[in-house]
Amino acid sequence: MTRIRRGYIARRRRTKIRLFVASFRGAHSRLTRTITQQKIRALVSAHRDRDRKKRDFRRLWIARINAVIRGSWVSYSYSKFVHDLHTRQFFLNRKILAQIAISNRNCLYMIFNESIK
């Protein structure tokens, strides 16, 4: 059987993969088989962490709101505050409430007083 010389197509494919992993260290950026494994792993991690980031930010916002609320009223909690907001039909999301809690606490206290009434 005659020998088949692999042409530019395979080389071009490997070069394209190498550009993706150029910043990796050691064999992870040099050996073709290891490069493909690391590329798959990196893409899986990126996909997973995009969902994770949303979860982490929501937890951060909830912690910030809870800290401000508990700092001023002893027997009050985040869950009661959010429940009161929904019963009074104040539809503010947690991101906005956390920004208000950090930048202007008096405004959050006004929202809080309106939700309690």
C-alpha cells in the first residue's frame, strides 16, 4: 500500500487548535493530543462557570441586602423583606436592591418602611 502524505488540511486544523491553547503551559500547548483534551476541558469549564457566575452574583446580592436589613432591624430578615415587597407589589430585583443597599441606605430604609405598612 502506498504511503499517504497528510497535507495542509490536518496541519491547518492543528494550527487552529494551537491558537486556542497558546497561553497554556507545558505540554498542554505543545502536544496535539493533549491540546485537544485541554481545549475540550476549557470549553466545558467555561460553559459550566457561565451558569455558576449567575448563581454566585445572586448569592452576593442576597447577602448584601440581608446585611443591611439585619443591621438596622434586629428581628427582621431578608426573606420577610422580600415577602413584604411582593405582597405590596414592589417588583424590584435583587441586583437593584443590592445597589441601593450599598450606595444609598436611606433609600432602602424608605422602601423598607413602605413595604411594612
